[in-house]
Amino acid sequence: MKIGRNDPCPCGSGRKYKNCCLEGQGSGLPPEGPAGVFAEIHQALQGRQFSSLEELQSFTDRFMRQRNQASLDDFQGLSPEQMHRILVFPFDSPELVTYAPLVALDPSAPILTLFGLLAEAIGEKGLKPTATGNLPRIVCREAASVYWGEETYREYTRFGGINKEDDFSHLHVARLVAELAGLIKKYRGRFILSRECRTLRADHGPCGIYPRLLRSYVRDFNWAYRDLYLDLGFIQRSFLFTLYLLNLHGGEWLPEVFYEDAFLRAFPRVLSEVAPTPYFTPEQTVRSCYSYRTLVNFAVFLGLAEVEPTTKDRYDRHYRVRKRPLLAEAVRFHIPR
């Protein structure tokens, strides 16, 4: 049975065949995206005869199922079906990945250090915020001195001190994430530790707090808030693919460009979200944003990776990346290789 131009397209799009898979034939170039899928279906249908539309649909369904379950090099061995789950259902795909409700290792991460300083400042009596609802200046200064060390603190504040919470952005972000995680809240005009937070700290210490901070950072906190790049929300939505890359390749030091290349190979269309500027191409913008937002502000801040600079030029920074043991402890992949 041949497919008529006005018949429903066998790809399942709901469009007529002439307006779907039949379009774009004869160009000689392999189309991308949905058009590429339709071209594959059309090629698979060549020379085949079907006795009914039901038989045709059954063949197409089987073809698409096999296609979606085949591993792809551009996806680092993941299939389109697995990639879809990782991007759309990162916390609801236990066949691919699970997250430890408690970490066995005593976790070490910048965000956890900052949370500890914050919890100590809040204490049992709570902490009165400023008129703008932020942490008091003295708390921010004391936390920065402990977090950086006195020498680094003096260096960082040589040309401008910490006068408000925003001036110590690491603590500001940690406070926001802790609130989003329900660990800290405002009650009767004071910052307090929530009942869940007090229970977790008493029963499990940092091992119970860390998973809440991790989940809240990737699910609730807007990563673009921390930097001056474009929104590019897809970079955050693909956080689990980045962790998958680190899980696969992070056992050795690799330059940040390795992870940039892998990200762009998997998701080249993200470049279409960025307009060129007089100074940067879309690719330069995406690469810089991805490395800083995902590897530094996420993976390092959450203690999942470490970076070491490989250049001293502050305007053209490069570094190498390696995973930390906390990654395997907190995020457990179940994807055979």
C-alpha cells in the first residue's frame, strides 16, 4: 500500500504526508531535527508495501521505538529516549539515576560551609534581617572572613568592603537556596531554622542537609541570577547531562573545553538562542556561559567537581576540571556502558 500525498503522515505527526515527511526531499542534504527524523522514516519506507494503514503505522511505531532506544555518540552513549528522561524528568527516572537521601561521606562543599556559617549565625533565637530583608552586615563580614580566611578576605575587600549581603554573593546564594529548600525561613520578623532543618542537623548533620541543598539548587534556584550572561535556561535544564559527563570522564583532569565540546555536540541548537555581538560569536557566548555557570557556579559550588586554573590571564581564563568523590555519593547513575 503506497502513501498518498493527502494521507496522514506515517511518522505520527498528525499532518498530511505532503506537508510533513514528503517536504524537503531532493535537497541532497540531511535535514536536522524533526525533518531529519521524517527523512529517516521516508528512507525506511522506500520499496515497502503495506496492506493497510494499520500495518504501516505498526511498522513506523517499531522503527521509531528502535531509533529512540539506540545509543548515540553525540549523546555520549545515551539514547534519545534516555536523554529525554534526563532533560525532562531528572528526578523521576530511577531506572537511569537516583539521588541519595543521605550521603555517607562527610560532605565537603562551599555551599555546605556557607550554610553552616549561616545556621550558626541564626542559632536558636533566630536572626533579625535588615530593613531590606537581607542578612546583617556584621554577619556577612564575619562569614566572609571565616570562609575566605583573613588574608584572602583583606585582599578581596581592599578596594571595597562588604556592606550588604549582595557584596558576599556566595553567602547570598547559599541563603536563597536554603530558603528555597525549606531549611531556613522568616518567622515573626526573624530568620529561623525550620523544624525539618533542626531535625536533619540533629539526626544526620551535613549528610542530611546536603541532598536538600543540591536538589533545591538545580530545581528551584535560577542559575542565571548569579552571573551576567543571558538567561539560556537550557543550560540549567541539562544539569544532569553535565553530571553524567563528569561521571564518565571526570576521573582525570580535563580542560573545560572538553565539556563545552560535549555539550555543543549534544545540543547544537542552543546556539540559535544567542545573537552575535560586536565582540562575541554565539558559540563563544554559549561556551563561556556553560563553563562558568555549570562547572564553576554549580559543580564546584556544590562540591561535585574541582577546577584548577591553567592560565593567569584574568580576561581569558582557562582551567582543568576533575570530579570529586561526592558526585558518586550524591548522584548515582544506573546506565550500563
